Amino acid sequence: MKLIQNELDNVRTRIKKFNCETEQLKTVLSDFLSQDSKFIRTITSVLFTKACGEELTEEHYNILAATELIHNASLIHDDAIDNGSIRRGVSSLNRQYGNKFSIIAGDYLMTLAVSELLKLNNNDVLNIYFDTLSKMCEGESIQYFQKGKVPTLDEYLKKTRYKTAELFKACFITMQMYTKFPKISEARDFAINYGTAFQIKNDLEDYKRGTDNSSDIKEGIYTAPVILSNSFKDSDLAIEKTLDLIDNYCRRARLSIMSVGNNEYSDYLTELINKLCN
């Protein structure tokens, strides 16, 4: 993304630059962090911050690095929990090294994230991220205990918010805490709505692979299309209803950026929102 390429390169460099006395662990994690990643949390929060007319500071980069490290740690943990075999087109860490090592590797990334946050010397930021981590664990627990059951839409949306949208929210809010003219409310609303829509779209894409190929359905994890259609079968109606649900969150996300400025950064944010609705 040329518009914020320098900022993205800076974050990528930061998350891969860490000290670790155990060379094998460092190599494994460096390789994992070098894999292709959407970096959607960084991309959207940087665009939002710059749409507000703000330039990124050292504190912003600490927050972005911490957020990406937490996200990557959660992916490693998820694969260990769900026995995932492929991550970003290659064998997952648990497939290569086993679940025990994967948990250790994920925990280590969490320590790196905390280290980035501690550099800010700001208890308010720490409390926001610690609350977020608690909710992410709760979301994973909700999913675990709902396996094999079709949840209500409210239960599904709560899990979705906890597992995905809360980390968007933490990043967006704390980024605004280090700006000249904070837009906390707008940042919170955008992050929750975009983060929720983003996860529902991911769930929809998994469903569209078909009942026999959907990793969620194979694991007994039933998401929006199944809930809204009350059926496990491939259904155009399920896709249509899920797109309507996504569009509902996307409309709210668009409203949040209308008051932060009309510029190339807000325009690109709008493009990212629109992509979720197709």
C-alpha cells in the first residue's frame, strides 16, 4: 500500500527486531513474522490516524508493534487449540513443532508485545490492553464451549467482538491517546464495527468454500451463515443474509469516519469498508 508504505515497513521491521538468546526460537518466530500478513489492524489504524490530520509518533509505533505481536500470538495459539495445519499458505507451527512448542512460541510473542507497551509508561494503555487480552481469552472460551452447537446470533456476535473487534478497538483508542486532537469516540466506533464486519466476512468466505471444505463446519464452529439460515447446507439465502449483516456494521463504520476528515486516507478507509460488502 503505497499511501502508507513507510509506516507499514516501520512496523514490519519492529516486530521482527527482537532479542532472544535461544537461536532456534528466534529463527522460528522471525520466519513466522516474515510471512505474508494482511496487517489490517495496522493499515486501518494508521489510515484513521492520518485521516485525522495526525502524523505518527514513536508511541504510535510501539502500539502498532504490540498489536501485531498480540495478533500473531493469538494465531499461533488458535492453531494449537484447533489443530490447524496451514497458516498463511504454509505448515502451521504446531504442525511443524507440536502444540507444546506452539504455546511457548505464542507466549513469547506476548512478552514482546508487553515489552512494547511498557515502553509507553502509561497505565491507562496497559489497562486497555490487559482488558482486551481478557476478552480475547473469553471469546476463545465461548467458541470452545459452543463447539458442536449452533449459537444464537447474539452469542455469535459477542464471541466475534471479543475474539477480533476488541483488539482493533484497543489499537484505535490508544493510538488516539497520542494525538493532538483525540477522536476517541469515533475511533472506538469505527474499530468495533469494522473489526466485527471483518471477522464476519472471514467467516462467510470460509462458509462459501462449501460444507465439505469449510474448516469452521468441520470443527463444529457455526457462524453467521449457518445461524441466519438455520441450515448447514450451502445456501444463497445464507450468503445474502450474512452480507446484509456485514453491511449493517459497514454503514456504522462509514459514519465514524465522516467526521474525521475528507482526504485520501479517509477515502482509502472507505474503500476497505466497501470491499467487505462484496
